[in-house]
Amino acid sequence: MKALRVGICLVIMFTGVLGFASDPATDVDPLSGVTGLLAQEHQHSRPSTPPLSLTELEAAALANNPEIRVAMRRVATAEIRVRSAGSLSDPEFMYRGWGTPLAKPWDLNQTQHMFMFNQSLPGPGKRALRTQVAAEGVEQVKAELEAKKRDVTAEVRKTFYDLLRNQDELLLHDEQAALARQSSESARIKYVVGRVPQQDVLKAQIALTKLVEHLVMLEQDGGLARSRLNTLLGRDPGSPLEVQGQYSPPQKLPALLDLEKDALGNRPELAMSSSGVRQGEARIKLAEKAYTPDYNLSAGYMLMPDGSRYRNTYMAEVAVTLPWLNRGRHDAEIAEAQADLSADRAEYENQCALVFEEIQEALIRARSAKRLVDLYSQTLRPQAQATLKSTVAAYQADRTDFLNLLDSQNTTLEVELDYYRAASELESRIADLERAVGAPLTREGQEANSTVPQASLLQITPEVR
């Protein structure tokens, strides 16, 4: 009886297993809904505002950047200071009454009344030199303004190309996501008919999921670049912003000597140091003018007491300084001005050395970046795209496995991303070079590199035999 019970249980269990194996629901691919689920994760926001070009962004930054506005106000303040630098000191009016009897302090008829006007006059040439010193100060703050404009423009260019690269990477992501979904669908169909193992489908799903991670990082980079560019434009960091343009590196970078020559005439920091030297020279002349006497002119009207022979009189007075009697002070002032001029000249030479070093470093980086761009555009991109196209054809014809196809897709994606990074890096290095020179570079014979991903030329069509 016990053996019979055990036999019945075994029969029931075996029947259940057979029923489960023959259940039609189990014939449905359990991974068929994953692709559609992951497709939703690859959607990203589309532009909601008209895109802006680099020229429009630079113009907006020069007009609205907060730091540039502060520098412009400093220039206005310095220009107002010039008008007061060469002005005369305030004239003086004085009243003096004396000789009033103490016994009759109210009897003003016995008082001698004097009304006097006084004006101090600096020695010849001093006012003009003071105006010149103040004017050189204006040139310095103007140079600071130009330097700030160059810095802001360079940052706008670099951020523009970062955002442009991000937009191109999103387009490439869309193409790669579509290609990955095709690969996943092809592997799934082949798995259903028993032509490939289940691991091919799982690998396809992993590749598609990795693209979701890739999209998250792209959206983060784009948001940061957009926030930084909005701040440079004087806008709210969260404002929507899209850009349009293309990478157009020059075919040839200028020589170092030409760049240094251009920097001497265009770099705002050098202009500011040069203005400091001229200001120091004017200060020496002004200090030497201390040996020129200053004058003080006074004129007055006097009302004499009652009974005087002449009741109405006047007075005139001239006072002259004697700087020769104070040589120690003036010689020290001249020596101080000469020492300041020597420091200003040393600062100019140091600034030249720093500018030339900055140009050299920027040029080295720009040349290296250009070599990478040429390598990717002329060699690596065509090779990767040809390899992917060949691998897709081989996979469709069952001449290679899915792992090889997946590796080829990843290689193409990395090469395309590296190309965009290299192109953006080159534009950033050129912006640094232009900032170091202080003027835009002449871009004759530009190379217009296409930013349209080539993955869209490939289609993976599942062929079931």
C-alpha cells in the first residue's frame, strides 16, 4: 500500500511537469518585452527654443555679462576722475574785521572791514601732467575691460563647443540606441528559432542598458554646460538654451613668432602694463615739476572806520612757494617716482614673458588637439565604420557571433565619442590660443567636419532561415 501511494505521487508529479512543459504560455519569449521597456529609457528632451549660433552668443555675452558690466562701470568712474585731476583747487572767500573798540563792541563803524578772494595756482605744466597721469589710469581700466571681454568670449566659445559636442553625442546616442535595439531584436528572433544561445539575447539587453547609463551622463554634461553658458550670458542658469554650429578647425595653425608679434599689439594685459610705464614716466615729470613754484593770488576790498581819509580801499597779495628750500623732500619724491617706473618696466617685461609662455603652451596643446582630430577624422572613424558595416553583414549571414558584433558596435561608439571630444577640445584650445594672443586667429582654409553620425547607414535586418 505504501509503495502504491509513492507511485501515485510520482505519477501526479510527472504529469504536472509534462503539463507545464506543454503550456503554450511557456513558448512565449520571456525577454520579448524588455526591448520595448528599455526603449522608453532612451528618450531625452528635445530642443524647445530656437538654437543660437556662436556669433549670437558672443554678442549676448558682451552685452549682458555681469563681470563685463562691472568693468565698464569702472571705466566710467576713471573717465570722470580725469576731469577733476587737472582742476584748480577751490577758491576761498574770507572776511576779516579788526580794530573794533572793546568798550563799544557793537560800534562797527569803528571797525576795519576786509573782504578777500583767494585762489591757489599750481606751477606751469603741473595740471597737464596730473591729467596725463589720470588719463593713463583710464587706459589701464580700459585694458582690464578688454581683458575681461577676451576671457568671457573665450569661455563662451569653450562652453559653446562643449554644448555642441553634447548635442552631437546625443544624436550619436540615438543612432547607437536604434542600432542596439535592432541587434537585440535580431538576437531575440534567432534565439526563438533556436539559431543562437540565450546568452546572445542577454548580451544585447546589457548593451542596450549600458546605453541608458550613457544617456544619463550625457544629460548631466549637457545640463552643466547649459548652466555655465547661461551664467556667462547673464541669464538664469536654468533657462532653456540650445546651440547650432559645426566644428571648423583651421587647416594650419600660425607660427609662434607671428603669434608673439600679434600679442605685443593686441594683448590687453600688455597694453595695461605699457600704460603703467607711461603713467610712471608722467609721475616722474610731475615730481620734477615740484621745483616749479606754486602761486597764491589774493584780492580784497577794505572798508575803513568812520573819519578815515579814504573810507574805501582795496588790497592785492601774491604768495610764491620756495621749493628750493625743501630739496630733501622733492628729491625723495623724484627718487620714489623713478623707482616706481623701474618696477613698472620690470612688470611689463615679466608680463611679456608670461604672455609668451601662455602662447607657447596654448599652441602646443592646439597642435596636439589638431593631430588627434586629423587622426580620428581621416583614419579611425572610417576604419571603425567600415569594420562595423562588415561585422553587421557577417552577423546577418551567420559568419560571426554576437559577441564580435557587440564589440564592433562598442568600438564604433567609442571612436565617434572620442572624435567629438577631440573636435571640441581643439576648438577649446584655439579659444585659449586666441585669448593668449588677444585677437582672433585668421582661419583661412577651414576644414568643415561633418557631425552627422554614420551609424544610421547600418541596418541589422534579422534573417530567419
